[in-house]
Amino acid sequence: MTLTSTADRPQWRGISSLATSPLTVLGLVCVCLAGLLLLPLTLPIGSFYWDLFIYFDAANRIFSGQVPGVDFFTPVGPLGYWLFALVIDLFSQGQPLLIAQWSLLIVTAPLMALVVLDVDRRSKGVAFAILLPFLFFQILPFNVTAYYSYPSIDGFGIYNRQMTEILYVLAAGLLFMTSRPMLAAVVIGTMLALFFTKVTGFFAGGLLCALALATRRIEWRVTGVAVAGFLIILAGLELSFGLVSAYLGDILALVLLNEGSLLPRFLQAASIHFAVFGPLAALIVTLFLLDVRRIIEAARAVLKAPGHGSLAALLDRPVVWLAAAVFAALFVETQNTGGQGFIFVWPVLLMTALTVKRFTGWRNALVLILICASSLPYLMEVTKRSARAFVGQIKYVELESRNLKTLGRVNQRPEIMHHAAVMKTVYAEHPETFQTLADAGELPNFTLYTEPDFQLTWLMSVDEAVDAIRAYEAEHGIRFESLMNLNFVNPFPWLLDRQAPRAVAIGADPYRAVPDPDAAVLGEIRNTDLVLYPRCPITNANETLRELYAPALAGFEKITLSPCWDGYVRPEIAIELAATDPLSSAVIRR
């Protein structure tokens, strides 16, 4: 009698295969991340952390019926704001940076599922080699370059990270998928996501798609379906909301605000990311030299018999794909100050590693060494930074606040927390010093916004402002229904359950992301009940915003809410206050 082990039975083999499936891993990861958003987690605050609060401003506007790009100016596309609003509505107590980071999985997880499902049919190992690096960078909210030495997380560059994570899915699909319908779905999904995340990513994705078409990795029929699907969805959004034309108008305005030569930006991107760019450049040169005879022969074949087939034979080789991907990554980085850089080159490196078997001896070893040198720096940097942040915060203390909701779910070293509180007092008690610096066009120090202590001071002052607004309203028997902040971010409508004025830009960097206000913008500001002006510290950026919107503030009454905050009250409300409470003139001054 022959005995059959349970492991050999078909049903057990099926269960085992399902348990080790890339799709199962992807699904379990998504479930675990959703579970973590149910917990009251805190994270160590890092450089430019207030970038995250732009998402709260956008979400509050979305919940009030405003459409990004149509009803208010945005520095990037609307997709990230929509996803954040959706997830924070479902997980209202989740740590906000994790929500911003993981909400993209609503888009990328289904598309990556299509990629690994197709690839898994041929090679489970390759499917995991595609999936695991994607999950690593998608899960961890860290950029590949650090702006601050102490352990912390990155609350900035969020949409830059999202852009490269989408590009990763697109590159993997173009290089490894064989199913035409699924590939068409991946191309449509990723290109739409890139278009509505950041347009530079859309152009980079277009370059990869163009190369895939030229190399016949994607057929004309699939291309036609993808283009048609893309345009139909854009047409639907334009007819329903006027979204596409408004978004393109915002892009044009940003281009005009950020004019300048691209060459210095390419050089800057290459230098910032040289730990990866250097080995990639060396790998491209090496592959070209090792394959130069075949390349020359293929080029001659194109000249003798031009056609799609001969062109594909010339272009469909690792050296060309690497050159295209590296150029696309550099182009993306010309518009970035943080993100995950070249991570979408990994599928190309994987493809290269799988095709270098024809090289022998030292040639094969050299190529593999350069592949490792190109792929390991980002992996090691993010691993190191995440380990330091999550271990280091064991000794950190949480920010104490009354009014910040989940915006205050941060911690930091006790001495940095103390320093932030001291600086808030200094800003309030010595405004003339910082006014002098602002008049000279300077910040209190050159890297002010990168330092966690400033970000903590800012949160402490916001907490104070909410108390001051409520106290003023209670004292005078009024309620300010609409609030604006003459600052980079405006969290007050979210924190106080009020409205933000339409048309006014979010992420208000007056030097890069705030167009000159037109009549519509000025009109909305004139109808705003309370416009806040922060004084802890006084900065040239805030002064510039106040000057930019000065025509709309004419006639507003200036009040002192607290040592760190002034306010401008809409004239109609100020008149009502003066009529009902003559003593209010003691706190109102022009």
C-alpha cells in the first residue's frame, strides 16, 4: 500500500500555494495597515512636517463640497487630497502621516495585484521580487534623503513619494506583464493616477510608455485601448466638474511662477542622488560597452530595413530601458525637494539581472555588482532611518495639546520639546527682533522650516490660537464661520469645524505656489469672517502673503487674539461688534 503525505494532496498544495501567493501577501499587508490606522499611534516629528497639514485643509474643503483645482488652487493634482479625505473619513483617529502615506494603496494595490497576478503565473520568485520592494517603500513614510540628523519621519514630499510609487507599478507592468487586458488596465490606471498626482510624473510615465510601444512590449491595440480609456475618463471629469481645464490652468500658473533653466536642476538632482545615479550611470556605460557589437548590428539593420520590428530589436535591451528610466527619474527629481527618487528603476534593474546570463565570467559579475550598487543605497538609507525613528522614539515625549486633534499625534526628544516651548515665548516677547529679520528678507535661521523644534513651536502656537478664537467668540457672542490663515498652511477650519474661503490657494508658499490673486480670490477673502496672522515668529513669507492679499483686507479691523496671533475681522462683523459692545474698540485697532 502506498502512503501519500498530506502535503502531496491537491487540496493542501492549493492551500499552500495560496498562502505563499504574492496576492495573499499584498492583501494581508493592506489589512494590517488598516488595522494600524485604528490605533492612536504617534510618530517622531521631522523636517517640514507642516506639509502634511495641507491635506487637512484640502480634506476640509472637499467635505464642504469644494473640488480641488476647481474651487481652490492646489500645488499638485487632486488625487492625493481625495484619497486622504476618503481614508480620514473612515479612520478619523488614524495617525495623519500614515493616512497620507498609505491611502495611495487604494489606487496602487489593485494595480500591483494585476501585475503580480500576471507575473506569478510564470514565476513566483519574480513576482515577489517586484512586490516586496514596492511594499517596502509604500509602507514606510521616509524620503531617500535626510534633511535633519535626529531620528524622525518625513511629513513632506508626500506627493513626490506617491508619484514614484505609481511609476514603479507602471514600470513593472510594462516590463513583466504579458496579458493584454490586464496591461491595458494597469497603463490606464497608472497614467490617470500620475496625471492627477503630479504632471512631471505623468510625463515620465509617458516616456516609459513610448519606449514600451517602440519595443513592442505594448501593442498598438493595447495602446489604443489605453489612450481611449484615459481620454474617456478625462472627458467625463471635465464635463462633470470642469476639473481637467482647471487643473491644466493651475499647472500653467505654477510653470510661470517657477520659470528657470532645467539644466541646473538636472545637475542638482544628479548630485543629490549620486549614491544611486553614479552606479546607474556606470551600469549604463558598462552594458553599452559589453553589448556594443550587437547594438551596432541592430542599428545597421534599422538603416537597411526600417520598420517597427528592427527598431524594437535595437531598443528592447536593458541599456536602453535603464537610460530611459534614469532620465525619467532625473526629470521627476528636477521638480522635487523630497521623495523616493529612483525607486521605479528597480523593475528595470530586475529585468537586467534576469537577462545578463549571456555575459560570462567577470562581465556577469561586474554587471551584478553594479546592479547591487544601484539598488542597495535607497534600501539601506530608508531601513536605517526607519529603524532609528521607531527605536529612538522610545525615549521621546508626546506633544501636549488641547485642540490639535490628530494633528498633535507627534513626539520628539524632551529637550527639543522644551526648546520649542522656550522659542515660542521668545518669539512672543521679542517680536521686534524677528520683524527686523523679516524686513531684511531673512528667517531666524536659514534652515528654520527643516527643524522639528520649529514645527513643534508652530503646533503649540496653533493650539494657542484655537483657544484664543474660542475665547474671543465667547466673550463677544459671535461665531466666525470662515477662517483663513496668512501662513503656509491653514488648519483652523478643520480644527474648529468651520469653512475655508474658496479659490484661495492651499500650501501657500508665496514664492513658488501662490499666483497673483485675481478678482475672484480677493472677493472670497473679503467675505471671510476672520483672517489670522501668525507672529511666532514673524517671517518674510507671512509678510509677503499679507501684502499679496492686502487689497482684500482693506477695511478689515485688526485685533490681537494672543501674543502669537493677530486677526483681521470682516468689516460687517466688526461694525456689529462695535454696535453691541462699545468696549470692543479697546481690542480693535486698524
